[in-house]
Amino acid sequence: ALGIWEELETTPSDKIGVQLHGGDVRNFVFSEQNMEKLERYFKKLEAVALKQEEDAEYLRNQIISLWERLEIPGIFREEFLSKHSGYKTWMIDELKSELDRLNMLKRDNLERFIEATRTELNKIW
């Protein structure tokens, strides 16, 4: 759980999470009911982590697509991706910022972007 909390950049706010995060399991009763709660809790954490991971991957794919169409230099791409390979909250925020920046570039260079898209479509046909 500690790894997931770190990756999500969060700390638990509910009783069971606080006990686990603080390492204070002395008062934790290992009953069947508590073990079921614990399992549900971990599944919820895993689902949140998976969602963030999927969001980050989606943003990276959108960014890569725009980089290609806008002909952004490869060295910049490699450096950016090497620094943004995870799915922490701050990283997703930076991926969103890069996507916003690229969309603005796309608008500023709309004619060039349309021409590149036409060329790409011609290759397909």
C-alpha cells in the first residue's frame, strides 16, 4: 500500500488506511470482516492508480501524435518522455500542460498542421 500511496501522492484519510500508513497495526483486529474491508480498500487504491496510469498513457499518446504532426525535434521528445514516464499527479499535470502547449502551437500553425494531415491521409489512400 505504501507504494501505491506514494505513486498517487496521497495519504490515507480513513481509519484503516491511517492505521496501515502509520504502521500501527497493533490495534488492528484481523477478523474476517476487517480483512474484507482491507481487500476492498486495496482494490479501490489499485483502481485509482490504474485510472491515473491510463490517463497518463492517453496524454502521452496525444502528445506524441501532436509532436509528429508539428515536427517537434526528437531530442526534445526523448528528454520530455524520460522525465515523464510515471503517473504521479504532478506528472499528469505536466503532461496536460504539454498537451495544452501543443494544441496552442497547432492553432498557431493551423495551415502547416492541415497540410501535414493531408499528406498523412494521402499516404493512407
